[in-house]
Amino acid sequence: MSAAPRPVAALEEADPPPVLVEGEGRVGRISLNRPKALHALDLDMVQAMTGALLEWLGDPAVKLVLIDHAEGRGFCAGGDVITIARSSQGHGAAGQAFFFQEYRLNHLMYTYPKRGVVFMDGITMGGGVGIACPCKYRIATERTVLAMPETSIGLFPDVGGGRYLSRLRGRIAQFLALTGARLDGAECVALGLATHYIPSDRLADVKRELIEVPEHVEAILRAAQIEPPPARIVDNYAIIDRCFASDRLEDIFAALAADGSDWAKKELATLGTKSPTACKVSLRLLVESPRQFHFLDEMRLEYGIVVRMFRHPDFIEGVRALLIDKDNAPRWTPATPEEVADEMIDRIFEPLPAREAWTPLEELQ
Ligand code: QUE
């Protein structure tokens, strides 16, 4: 007996896949395609990307991986934290599975032997930074807005953020991680987070050229890039290094208060809206990350932290205040830096028991 024909209406109403995966000649192309959520990554998207990258790993025809977004504004707002926050109020299995697989994807990309080009043409935050930074060629445009804003929702700069941030000049890492400051495309180039600055109206041509002749990636990008406008953050290097010099959150608050400039007043006010626990965890991570030898060690460290943090009340409260109710008035527990004892942070950094610990993809073990 033949199966009942599938109703046409169901086909028409089906959501498009959240990631478009295409082999275009010698280029493997991954286009994020969840425009209603600014292409925030969920577990299905992570698995689709991982599957495609593993397939291309064993396909000698694929010379280059191209990562961009399809419809609407780009590039990637982060992880699907609303779903994860809802999960963490129950047993949290879905959240834990998401981070486990997301970090496996981050690690696959970091160790991937083929070159990647990412187009950060729009919002690139959190999880979006985690899939962009491992790419050899990172394209910024006049629409790029890059940030690690996790302390706003009780988390910390994960997805390799400990590594990427702690390698930036001076005390930029501490500034970006604590305040969630947004960088434009020119600032990304100045800091080395982006490798090329290309006007967004040239991207379609650049992608077509890459798909035609992926071997010429460097020449194609070099020909398309322009001199970015001046990077404003450069003017603030000195004050950032001064005010964010300490690894103690209380010292940073005090330095900003003592500085008294308009800039320091504004950053002090911003810092006051962030989860004090998340800020202390972020500062500790930036001390620990440079001691991690392999990226695998960084992922194992961050996974242990995130397993504790996504069950912390500040994560649920942060997602509620910023993304669900949008009242922008999170009530943190503890509410002040002084109330967050070092022992509380120590517990969050304790290694997980072996049976729960993060492991890389079997294919990479
Ligand atoms: C901090 C974050 C995230 C955030 C806001 C923060 C984040 C994230 C999103 C987000 C934004 C729009 C969406 C969505 C998620 O916002 O990681 O689904 O439609 O994904 O202050 O870390």
C-alpha cells in the first residue's frame, strides 16, 4: 500500500530550514537562516552545521568554507537563550545538550584544516562570535556590530571567548567582557577580530568570485577591501587599560568612580546593570584562559562553567528582563560585587565529574 500523499498545505506552511547548506562547486556554503531570531543558534542549527563541516572534511573537492546569513538582517545574535532559559527551569537537559554540541562545533571549526571565510555583515554576538572567530578570513562591513554581551543575562563570554578576548591588546578583554561594549567594523579590524573591511554592497560579488575561484580567496578579498574609517576605540585604549587594570571587580568599579570622566561615568553606569556573579566569573575566566594549552582545554573549562551558570538564578532573570519581559530591570542575586564571595566563584570553576565533562566530536578524538 502506498503512503497517503502529503497535503500541499503542509508543504507550503513548513518553516524553511534554519541553516541552508550547499555545496557550490569547490565551496561549502553555510547560510544561517532564522531571520525572526536574528539567526540565533539553536540545537538544530548547530547539528546541521556540524554535519556539513564533517562531510566536507572528508571531501577533497571542497577547498573553502563560506559562512554568512541568508534572509534579513545579519549575522548571528548568539545562542537561542530563551529556549535554554526555559529548559533550565526544569531539569535543564536541553540547555546542557545545546552547550555541549555548540562547543563541539566551536572546537571542530577551530581545528578545521580547510580555510573559512565568514561575513559578519550585521549583529555578531555571543555564539555568532564563536563561529566567526575560528575562520581564517573574517569580513567586517559598515553594518558589523560585534559584542560579547553575556554578563547582561548572567552568563560570561563563552564559545572560546576566553581565548579570543584574552589575546587582545591591553585590558580590552576585561572591558569587552564586563560591559558588553559593541564594536563597529572598523574597531573589529583595529583589534584583529576582523581581517578585512568590505562595503556590504560588494559582498554579493565577492561571494560569487569566491565560489568561482576559491583558490584565489586572498586576492579576491584584498581587491575588495577598503580602508576602514578611523576606529574610535583606539582613542580609549589608555583609559580602558587604566580603569580595567585589575582582575578584581570591586577595583574596576572603584577605578571608574575615581576617574570621574564622562566616559568613566557612562561605563560605571553600564557595569552597574550587569550580573555581579557573571562579571566575577568573566574576570576569572580571563585569568584562566591564557593558561589553557589547547582550545580543547578552553572548551572543557568553559563547559564546566556554563553548566553551573545556566542554572544560576541570574541567567533566568537576565533572559526574563532583557529578552522576554523586556523591562530591562534584572534583579541579580547576589545584587552587589561585595556579596559575591570568592568561594562562590571557586565552586563555579570546579572541574565537572568525568562522566559529565565536555568531550570533542568522536571524529576528532
Ligand atoms: C546577551 C546575550 C544574548 C542576547 C542579549 C544579551 C544572546 C542572544 C540574544 C538574542 C537576541 C535576539 C533573538 C534571540 C536571541 O540576545 O546570546 O533569539 O531573537 O542570543 O544581552 O548573550
